[in-house]
Amino acid sequence: MDWVLDKVVDQSDCGASVGNTKITDLVFADDAVIFAESLEVLVMALEALHEEAKPLGLEVSWLKTLVQVFGDLLDEAVQSVHACGEDIEILESFTYLGSAVHNDGGSRQEVLRRIGIAHGVMDSLSGSIWRCRYLCRRTKIRIFKSLVIPVLLYGCETWTLNSDLKRRINAFAVTEMATVAAISLEESLMEDLDAYKFKTADWVVFVLMLVVSVLIGVVSALRDRKKATIQDYLIGGGNMPPLAVALSLMGGWISAISILGNPTEIYFYGTQLSIALIGCIPGAIVVNKLMLPIFYNLKIVSLSEYLELRYHSTVLRKVGSFVSLLNLFLRMGMCLYAPSLALSTVTSLSTFASMAIMGAIVTFYTTIGGVKAVVYTDVLQTLLMFGGVLAVVVMCCIELGGIGKVWAIAERGDRLEFFNMNPSIYERHTFLSTLCMGFAFIINTLGISQSSYQRFASVSTFKTATGCIDSFISSWLDCGVCGSYSSSLVWSPTPPTARAILSPQARSKNPGQILPFLVKIARSHPRPVWPLCGGGVWRVLSTLSSCGNSAACMVWEDFLKPLPFFSKLSDKSATLVVKILSSFTGVLSVVLGLVMGSLGNIFHVLFSLPQLPKRDRFSGLFLTGILLPWVNAKGAFIGFLAALTFNVWMVVGNFVTGGGSPARLPLSVAGCASPRTQHWTSSPPPNSTLPPRPDIAAQLWDDEVITQPDSKHNLA
């Protein structure tokens, strides 16, 4: 065959130049590949091959002969080549020796094809191998390396890879290796996690904090028992201490969702979300200069009262108040569920028991103490929150070797992303979408939030109220930076966290437990756990009390007070009615918290389910009333109803049909060892002789995605 091809090369001068090297042909058994730089030369080579092979009794199989043209050398209309009286088909992609070669010269098609085939191998072995309880972890890893990795990396020496293809291969290897290794780790994993539960000292601090919160409510109720007016109960009489109000404002919205949900979101999808902090600044300016001056000077108690004053419509006021109440109740359920999830991770309490205890405590002190109890407990809980988050960051940063090391780890894990300028609306987070998200968040959180407005109304002057906004923005930025940084800390490859998050047992629960897993790492050293847990757990008390007090205020002011029976009640009787309403909201929050537990990760629920009555639609009523004086009640109501209907259609459709989940960034269990299993190593054995491999194989070694127990079982 070589003699025949030499004759063909001499007669046709075929071949393709690659640098200073000219490649003329490739031969494998009875298959031959002829290279040419033009169709004319290729036709001459095929004809010469036919003539030279015929005297030797060799026949060219024209049915199997195909032509592949690389680049744009041919017109797209040309679909075949005529040689020796035969029409030879021109193909875009051709599979040769098991590898697909595409006419664009790249490796994307082949890499995706290999990943798909490897997925098929994994699926075919799922029941018989990966979930077989009689096979040990070591055996499963060897099977994975022997049957799956060769399929994945077949022909990888010829691949040309970019960062996207490397990321795809690594993601497959990490995910499937975690599946193979973690299924056998469930029992030992639970033994590991039990070692990080609350100890006696932790329980003492936990109970003490609950008792202190109750005492604050009791003291507030006793101090105001002789002047129990509805104004004192709802807005503190308008003379609350500015510092306490500012801290309460911070704590009311920088809740357990922010502490637990945002690090989870950044851990799985990158730091693009942190750009929302920049969008908060213009939002605060709009609230400070445009919205708050109008609301504060009107001396209203319920924000929905502004809608009646502006549009002269009681219906619009009640509709707006109803939507706000629905949003508040949903938020209360989520805010109660988030820290209860954290508590169930570090204690023996079930999620339901955690929700019942905290819900009862909050309901008690909010009901008897009113807004003053809410504000003063917020002060204590806000200080605990910042102390807890700061403790997580500082302690873990010291253990990992400093800020630079943490940043490098996050960069290696592809977590760092700040300027994703993709305009697609289907992208989870982009620069523009997160910027707008931060702006809208502040408008809704400070501008038209009933709980925030009650704090603004509880101070004596407008200047003091605007100072509270400045304090809120600065604290929100600080908390956002710490939250983003803590997600980078979680990404660090520490064994308890990585094995816990990637195990089937952990995946069957909730991703919101990621930060508590980080707390468990810190608990492996002799440090108290209460400041770490306090950052997320104690925030539920503040958020629930704020929302509960605000809900009671809106029900009274917008629905009950205008009725003839309730309008004639004395201040003492009216206060009693509001207290009953406040206690009812606490019970409802526990019920809604149980519902939230089955709806997905915290951040996704926060920004999807409450979209049903989201205040974005409600804020349009206020901004329209402020900026467009010619709009009447009918136009405002139709616009609000249209926006709400469209929003309900999107959210309900997503939950009914299933909108799908965006792809998470790759996770790794690199370096994670179980007490009952061997350690994994990323270094090849000393006596191992591995053939040269492309960059991706080296990256698989470096990232400790693929491991090698001995020289007989390697990636070759």
C-alpha cells in the first residue's frame, strides 16, 4: 500500500503543507487518507490511485470514498467531486478511526460528541455498578477510570481546546466522579456531620439569645402600658432614637435570606450578582430625593393611604395593600425557613421544630411590644449578624492563607465574573440585569416598603430619616461584599464542605445549607459556633417581627379602621385588635415556611415565587403618581392589573411547565477523604509512564478531578 501511495504522490504532487512540513497521506491497514490543496490535484491523485492499484489486484471502494474540504475553499453549492467516472460525496463531518473530524478544523463537535457518549456509558452503568451496594468505592473508581475516562478522552491528543471546551470536559469529569465516589459515602458522611453539631455551650448561648429577645419585648410592653395608643404601637410615637432605627432598618432587610441565599447563589453561579450592589446607589438617591419627602410630609401611617390621596380611589388603595400583604406573607415564610434550615444543619432540631420555636418567640415579643420591641431587638440582632458574618470571613480567611489565596481559589473555580455584557434575557445574571436588579431592590425595599416606612415615620425629623437611608446603603454594601467573599471561602476545597455539598444525601436537601457547612469547618477548631450561626439564624427574628408588625398595621389602617365598627374603637381597643392581628401573622409565617421548604434553593424562591405579587408592579403605582400627574385612577388600575396578570402568567407558567435550571459552575470534591477510605492524590505514581496528553488532561490532574490509586489503573 505504501508503494502504491508513493507512486500516487509522484504522479499527482498531492499533499498539504503545515508549516515547513508537507503531509501527503495517512495509512491505517487498508484505509488511506490523501491530502491535497485543490480539487484538481485531488482528482489527479484519485485517478492515479485507481490506475496504480489495479495491476496489483487492488480495487478502490468508491462507495466508501468520501471527500472533506476544510475552510471555505469551495462554493457551498458544490456537493460532490467527479473522478474515474464516479461521483464522490463532499461531507462536513467525517468519523475516522472513531473520531469525528469537522470541516471547520476545530474540535468542538468531537468534544461534545465524546461527552455525550461518556454520559451514555455512565447511564448504562448506573444501576448495575454505581448504585450497587456490594462494590466498594475503590472498585467503582477503577471502573470509572477503565470504562468512562477512556471514552471521554479518546483521541484527545488531536484536540484543539479553548476555555469553553475545557470547562465542559472538567464539568463532566467533576460531576460524574462525584457521583461515583459519593454514593458510597452517605453513611460515613453522616458520621462526619454529627461531629459538628451544637455542644452544650452553643445551646446555652442559643437559648440565652431567645430569652433576651423575649425580655426586650416584655420590657417595651411594660414601659408603655400607661400610654398604649395605636400611634405608639405602630410607629413608636414618632420619637424613636435615630441610631436604633438605623440599625433596625439594616436588620429588617439584610435578613437570613441575604446571609444564606446570596453566598449560595454566588457559589453556584459566580460573582456577577455582586454588581447589584452598584445598582443600589442610584436607587437610594431616588428614594432619598423623590419618594421619601412626599410620604414623610404627608404624615401617613400606611403607605397605601398615599394611593387613595393621589388617585382618589379607595379600591386602588385596598388592592395595593392586598398585594403588599401577600408579598409580606410570602417573604415571612421564606425568612423563617432559611435560618431554620441552618439550625437543622448544626443542631438535632428538625426544620419544623426550628420554625415553630423561632416563630413563637417572634410572635410573642412583637405582639406585646409593638414597633419599639421590634426596633430594640433589631439592634441586638443586627450587631450579631454583622459579627457573625465578619467572624466567618476572618476566621476562614486566616485558615486559608489570606485574602489573596481565597481570591485565587475563586478564580481557579471560575467563580469570578463581573462584566458579563451578554444582552440575552435568558442569561441568569448579566451586568445590566444585576445593575437593574439592585436599583429595583432599593426602590422596593426602602421606597415603598411598609416596614421601612414605619421606621422612617418613627423618627422626629425628615433629616434623620434620610440619614437612616445612608446608613442602610453603607451597611448593605458591606454585607454584600462579605457575602460574596464568604461564597469564595466555601469554594475552597475543604473536605467536610465539598463532600457534604456534592453527596447525594446533601443534594437531596437544600443548597441553602452551604454557609452552615462552612461554619462546620470552622467548628473543627476550638472556636465558638454561636457568632457564626448568629449571622443567619438571629436575622429571622428581626425580619419576621418587622414584617409581622407591618402586616398588622396595613390590615388595620387599610381594611378595618375605615369600617364603622372599628372606627369608633378607643385607642386601647384598637391596639388590642392590632395585637391580635400581629399574633395571627406569626402563625401564618410558620405555615408558609413549611411550604417554602419544598420549592428549591432560597435565592431562586426569593426572586421567583414572590414575583407573583411582586412590589415591582406595586412600585409602578407610586412612581406613576409621583412622576405623571395626569394619570387618573382608571389608567393606573388598568396598568397595574395588566402588569400583575403578565407577571402571574410568567411565574405560574414557570412552576407548572418547568422552566428548567441554569447550568451550575463546576463543583469539585478534590482532596476530600472519608475516614474509612483512602486519600485521593493528584500526582501520578513514581513508576507510572503516561503518554503525552493535551492541556485538558494536565488540567484534570492539576484540579484533582481524576485520581490514580496505582500505576496499573491510570488515564492512559
